[in-house]
Amino acid sequence: MNTRVSNPEGEETLTLEQRVAELYDRMQIEQLVTRYAHAVREKDVDQVLSLFTDNGASIDFDRSAVADGGQQGLTSIRKVYADGFEALEPWPLLCNHLIEFQDSTHATGAVNVEFRSGKKNYQVAWIGVYRDVYEKVNGAWKFKSRNASVKKTPLMDIWAEPGTPS
């Protein structure tokens, strides 16, 4: 039975079963973000899209990195990723993942990103943070939305190339 119990001070605490379930969910969300980074690196649009909810998925990416980065719906999101993969040859490195649960099927998160571009000799081109909304759908955690705020590194000003967002 999944119930809350009180400690000697009268504060509610989670049962062991609830703690294990939360740890498992946390690990699943962390793996979702890792699968995302690998799919982006492999330029696998279908894999990236499979990580989003089917209903109401959205992205809002900083326009300095992705010119048409604010989209809703998988069809529109597909084009952003396909165009971005071609233009940037992305190598995202993600770290310092913070996850906050709202309930057993909804969570939010923030994860830092160091974004390298194959078009820029694989040097760090942007740094920033993803702010995510996660939803558990049919037992699997997915992105409901991803919002990326990034800052160009000085390298982007030095190595500006035609066709690459500035």
C-alpha cells in the first residue's frame, strides 16, 4: 500500500515504496534526456520525436541557435530538428539535471547544455539550459515541452559562416 507516514515530529514522509518509485521515475527521466542527446548527435529525427508526447508537444529554442525554434506539434517540430541537424552537426553535452515532481505523472526539469557544432570544428558554440516539462504516458516518461535558453560563446563571433545562425 502506498501511503504517507508521519515521523516522530508529526511531519509526513514518504514510504519506502514511494521513495523507490520516485527514484525509478527520476532515473527514467534522466535516461530520457540521455536518449535525446544521443538521438540529436546521431541526427535521428524519428528517435527525437519518439521522445515527445503525441498530444501538444512543443519546443521553444533560442533563435540565436535555431532560427525557427518555437514550434508546437510533431510535424512542425520535425522540420526544426531536420533543418538544425543539417545546419549545425550538433554535439550536445548535458549535465546537472534537476528534476521536480508535481505528481506521479508530471514533472519539470532543468538541465545545462554545452552545445558543440561540427560546423565549428566541434568547439563549444553555445552554453545554456533546457527547461523541460515531462509527462508519463502509458508508463513511459516523455517530453511535453523543451525550452532552450542559450548564449553564444565568443567562438561563434570568430568563426561565423554563411548559413549558420549567428
